[in-house]
Amino acid sequence: MVRHVITLALLAVVALGCGQRKDQTSTQKGGTANGGTANGGTAQGSTAGATRGTPLRATSNAGSFTAEVTPLRAAIPMNEHFAVELALFRADGTTPYEPERVTLDARMEEHEHGMLREVELERIGPGRWRANGLLFHMVGVWQFQIDVRAGARIERAQMDFLLE
């Protein structure tokens, strides 16, 4: 009996700890990155008949590149694998950027955890990669984090997405 009470109490603490903070204002309902909605639409340059999510775009913390993450389906699901296309551009916003190393991850900063899996990137063209096997296991604000290394310099671009 005591064991069940302790287990229920722990579950309640975890559930309360995973709730969204009421003062969170950086991401609006529906998911945004730099003012754009992130859970519907068709990406520019998509092939005929292919439905993609709305691209999320952000400039790196030092301003030397811009990252664009486009879900390869209309809506990102919960507890299902999905893929995204990552495009990197130099500061001018149009020239493809080819750093020495690129990584993509997604985290829930409010909860201090990530996706519980490592993302592998497949190069598909100049400044473009496909990331397969992403999985968001709970609703809330997820942050895509794109890290690039060029020489001794490491930079990050990050964008928020609200999974409802």
C-alpha cells in the first residue's frame, strides 16, 4: 500500500514538472520560429504532390549563417518518427553554406531533456541535409538546435516548435 502511494506521488510530481510554464511567450500556439507558423503549409521548391510542413528559419547566434528546417510531412506527429530537411545558407541568406561539421538535435528546454535518440544527417545537396528518425514523445515546446563547426568556431541556430 505504501509502495503504491509513493509511486502515485512520484508520478504526480513528474506530471506537474512536465507542465508548461504560464509565463512562456516565445512560442505561440501552433508553433513559431521568427514569426512563422510551424505546423502546416508547403515549402518552396517542393516537388509536385509532396506535402511538407512550413519551414522554420533562424539566424545563428553569431550571424554567419541561417538555418531552415522543413518537416517532410504537413504536420509533425507525436510518438511517430518523422524526417526534416535542413538547409544552411551564408549570412546573405541565399548562398548554400558547407561547414566542416553539422549536427541537428531537438530538445525541450523547459523540461531539460531531448528526443532520447541521436539524429543522423544525410547530405542531399549543396548546403542541404535530410534528418531521419526524429521523434517527439510529448506535447509542448521543442527547440530544433543546429550546430555547425567551421575551423575552431562552433555556432548554433535554434528555433522553437510547439507540438500540440
